[in-house]
Amino acid sequence: MRPRPVFLAAIVLYALLSAPSPQAATGRTLRATGEEFDRKIMAELRATHPEAASLFEQADAARDRGDHKQAAELYRRVFEMAPAFVHALRRQGYEEVHSGVREAGILHLRKALGLEHTATNTAALAMALGTQWGPEAPAPSAQEIDEAYILASEAAALDPADPFTQLPLCQIAMRKQEFLVMDRCVTSLKQSAPEDVVTHYYDAILNAVTGRFADAERALERAHAYGLPDEDFKALSREFAKARPWTSRLLPIAALVGGVWGGLLILLLAAGWLLSLAALRAAGRPLVETNGRARGVDSLLRQVYRIVLWLCCALYYLSLPLLVAVVLAAGGGIVYALLTVGHIPLKLLALVAVVTLVTLWSILKSVLVRGVDADPGLLLDLGQNPRMRALLDDVAGRVGTRPVESVYMTPGTDVAVMERGGFIKQLTGRRQRCLLLGVGVLEGMRLRPFKAVLAHEYGHFSNRDTAGGSFALAVRRSIITMAQGLARGGAAAWYNPAWLFINGFHRVFLIISQGASRLQEVLADRWAASLYGARAFEDGLRHVIERSIRFDSHINRTLNEVTKASSALPNLYEYRPAEVGTEEDFARAVEAALQAEPSAYDSHPSPSNRFAWVRLMPPGGAAVSADDDSPAWDLFSDRSALECSLTDVVREQVSSLYNVTIPARAPSGA
């Protein structure tokens, strides 16, 4: 048991000067033990010297009222009348020490011990030698303390069940700072005198000097309840407060903050889960409206989702200062612990320092990171593709929203919308609306399903799904940046608080944000079905899913083949690899994708559910057009040039990621 050095001397000194005596403040056990002992020796005195018994009772009364000089004189007269009654001599010496005649008192106590070597006489001499009897009295010498310690240990061993023999040992062990001995003594007092002030007094001191301040304060409260004077209680409480390290003072605050933070996180997670259930139930409810506008319960769910998502984002940024404090406390605590041991493991010290610094830098970078407003694909010249421009305007007009200004073509099968522009443009509602369209999805797409797909995307604009999402995007970007920084710096480990935080919070954030996204998808589906019919929406979504599976297989087989053969790749989309999957394999993969149940982290409901929900809508949709069965590629003026341009993008990505060069044209003469 290692005592804390901070303020240790002050606590021990105050405790030595203010320790309650058994006569002054005893509880039920000590009082009963003392009264039983007094009756026993009084009966012994009456049997041998009845004339001295009355005088002995007067001496006890003087002792109890604090008249130590009178008590010492009366005990002296009793011993003169009954020289065999050593109890009177012991009490005389003890009262003389109390009254300031220390040398005479110790002399009489030694004589009593010489006459009868009992635990009681040994304990009395030990207490007299090892105690400073008041602030003005001289402190015992080192030699006297050592002798008292030996005597107190002997007395406790002679009669371990008697609490009076344990008190001197507790007192002197405290003075000598022998806290292991004091611990055994306090344990014995708790068994023999559990309801006495001195038991809990010494327990409080022991806990304080060994750094267990919460236990010390509880023990001091018990001592106060059992009779410790208010003045001593308040003074010792102040000593405990001064000795308590600042870190332990912060623990209650840290526990409160941690509890509030955890409670908020649990509430947000529960809210996200309940909202997800409510959204799915609302999606499966038959509709009366003939368009995709969010009304009633749907509108309320969207608003609540926005509030919950905003609170989740705010909690993330509020958590970062707490995370920095936890990382510093953990890293600093480990470094301090390593420095306090005799042998410093330099490798471990360096590891802790590196992990701490990498973590702090990753947190800082995650706050400072800003999104790069780069073009998400190749900008399509809508002036040279007037049919595409006309279709975009027509679908936007049917949805009742502003059409996209820009179309960015990508190599894959993406179909999505976004808004670009700063905060001022967001406030004025003039952010640039963009459509991301993957060339890979256009193969085999017919015009009416394509219109339904575009109506779905415009539905996001109409429902303002793309507005006000910058806060959530900033949090997502910050989480990814921090995770990447920790991983690259070698600090992504289970023992790193930041790694545990970023993993856990990311999951909570996904559950809430993806739940909101699933609700947005359901509402956007209704726009597509209401304008072009449930069948057109199903055909469009099914086509997007099928093309995604087929194109992934196509691009993987193609790139593997051309890189192995070092052959040219002028047009990725016209290339036919030697090996292709079977139609049965593709059909199984498509059906599995259509029926797959989403997890809590998915941003879209299952396609099969989306199909079932739009079928519940009232029949409607735009009249059939003559070009509805035309290929979607007819909207573009130069298919080959577009495919070759995006093939160039793929070749550049392969070169950048894998350092593999794929030529656009075969060398001459090859």
C-alpha cells in the first residue's frame, strides 16, 4: 500500500493532534467494553479493599469530566491504599501524562507494566510514549516512537480482540507511516468496534494517505455521525480537499460529461431506429395523392429526420474537444506511469508518444479538412446535345422544379443529382444543379424508363433533399479524414480511444443518416411512379441494377485482359473480352440484388420493397409518347466520342492507381 506524498505530512500531523481519545468520544462498542472492564476491576477492588473502591469511583468521575490532575491524585491515593491494584497505578500515570506531567506519568506506566505485563498496561505505555498530548506539548522523540511502536505491536498481539489494544497501534503506525500495519489495525477495529468514531476516523486517514479520497470522505462522514466534533470534521475535510489531486477532482465532472454524452448518443440512435421503422411503415401505406410530394406523416418524418441528423452532426463536433482531452489524459497518464517506475521502457514510451501525436494530428486535420469542389465527371455540352437538354427540361417541368444546369458523364453506372455552390448561393436558392450520369447505364435503356429515373432524381430536388446537407457531408468527410490519418499513422488500434470513437460514432452516424436517405429514396420513387407509372419506374430501376452488375463484370474482365496482353483499349464500351459470364449467372446475380434486404447502414431500401410500394400508388402517369421506346442513346449526338473520352478517364485512373499504362491505339506495325 503506497501512500501519496502530496500533503501526506499535513494530514498525518493534523490527525495526530486531533485524534479522538477513547474516553472523549467512544461509540457503543468501546463504551460497552470499557464499562465491562470497569465493572470487573471495581469488583476486584471491592473484594480486596472496599474502602478504596469509593475513592476509585471518584477518580473515574474526575477523569471522565476532564479533570486530569484531580483524577491522577485520586488514583495515587487508591494505589497507596491497595498496592496490588495495578490498574490504579496505570490510570494515575495516564492521567499525569494528560495533565502535562509527562515524565512522571511515563515512569508510573513503566512501573505498572513491570508489576503486571498485560496487554492493557503495554498499550497504555505505548500510547503515552508515542502521542503528542496537545499542540503545546513536546513531540515524542524518535527513540520513544520506536519503543512505542514495539509496545503497541506487542499489546495488539497479546489481545487482538480488544479494541483498546488496537488504538495505540493505529495511532503510532500512522505517525511512523507504516500504513500496511495501520491497515491491519483498522481492519481489526472494524471487526471489534464497528460503530465507534475512532474506527472510522483512522479508516478515513488511512484511505486519504493512500489516495482513496472518495473512501476517505465516506469514512470521515461515518466518524462524524458517530461523534467526531464538527470542528475536527470540517478541518480534516479541508485537509482532504487540499490533498486530493486535481485529476481526481475532475473525475466527477468527467463522469457527468461522459454520462450526458453517452445518453445523448443512445437517444439519437434510438430516435434513428424508431424513425427508420416509422418510415418503412409509412412507405407501405396506400397513398391518396397522385404525385410525389411529401405530405402529412411523410413530411413530418422528413423534418424530424433533419433535426435528428443535425443534432448527431452537432454532437460529433462537440465530441472532438472531449476526444482530445481523453487522448491527452490516456497518453499523458501512460507516460507519467512509465516515468515513475524504476526502469523506463524506451520503445513503449516512444510508441505511446507517436500514437498520441498521430492521433492529435488526425483529429486536427479532420476539423480543418475542406471539400474540394472538383468536377465529378466530364462536363457534357448540352448545346451540342439538344435532345438531352429538351428531355431534362421536360421532366423537370412535369415534377415542377428547376432543371439541372450541368450534366457530368462518368465511366460507370452512376445516376445521381447534386448541387454545387457556396453558402450565399445556398441561401438564395441558386446553387448549380448537376446530374451525374454513367455511360455504362445507357446501354439498352429505353426512353420512358429513363424519364422515370430522371423524375426520381428531380424528386430529390423537389423535396429539397440536396439542400442543407452540407453539415452532414462535412461530418462524413471529417470522419473519413480522421480514420485515414489514424490508419496511415499506425494509430488505428483497439487501444486508441480515437479509433474506438471514430468506429462507433461512424456506425451511429450511418444508421441515422442512411435512414434519412432511405426515406428520401421512397419519396423520390413516388415522383417517378406518379409521372411515368409504376411499370416505367420498375423497368428503369431494374435496368440500372442489371447494368451495374453487367458493367462491373465487363470492366474487370476487360482490364485484366488488355493489361495481361499489353493490348490497346480505344473504347472500353465496345471491347468484347474473350471470357464473359453466362446469362444464368447474371440472372441469379440480378435477382439476388433485387431481393437483398438492406442493413441498417444501407442508403436505399431493397428494390423489391420499392417496387411493391410504388404499386400501391393511385394509377396515373404521363401519356405514352411516340419516342418512349427509343434508345436513351438517341439523346446524345456523338456516342462514340463520348465513350472514347470516358475510356481515356479509365486509362488514366488505372495508370494512377496501379502504375499500368494501357495505350489508346496499337503501335503502328503491330
